Amino acid sequence: MTGITNNLPRRLQEHQLGLNKTCFTYKRRPVKLIFEQKFNDVIQSIYFEKKLKKWSGKKKIALAKGHFDLLQILAECRNATHSDYKPENEN
């Protein structure tokens, strides 16, 4: 889950209580906070949230654990149509 709030304890409690049955976290309770980032500028926080929501789960976990060296590696495209793709069996 990724989101923006001006009151983190209140927002976490709302998720834990399952106040909104249509919320992504409703069936995934209890939720656990693994990362928080504070911003002084709401525009920056919205930009960061939108960027983070596009990341893979592995990349988000690397960020939460402080494994910043892995972020670039996990960001690399690995599908067969990408120009950098090289199958391991290719000679």
C-alpha cells in the first residue's frame, strides 16, 4: 500500500480497523508500516507516491530495507522485447 496523509497514526488506525470495505487494505489486514518518507511540499509527496506505485514489490522492499544499491538493478527491464535483453543460453 502506498499513500499520502498528514496524520500517519490516524491513517494506519483507519486501515487496521477496516473502515472502508472497498479499500485495497481491507482484506489484507493487519497492515504493517515498512517505510515512511516525510515531505514539506505536498506536490513532491504526490510525485513520489505516483512514482512509487509503479515500482515492483521487490523494488519497494529494497527501498524499505535501505538497500539503495539494488534499486537501479531492480529497475532494469527484463522482458524479451527490451533492447538490452540477452538470453542466458545465447552464445
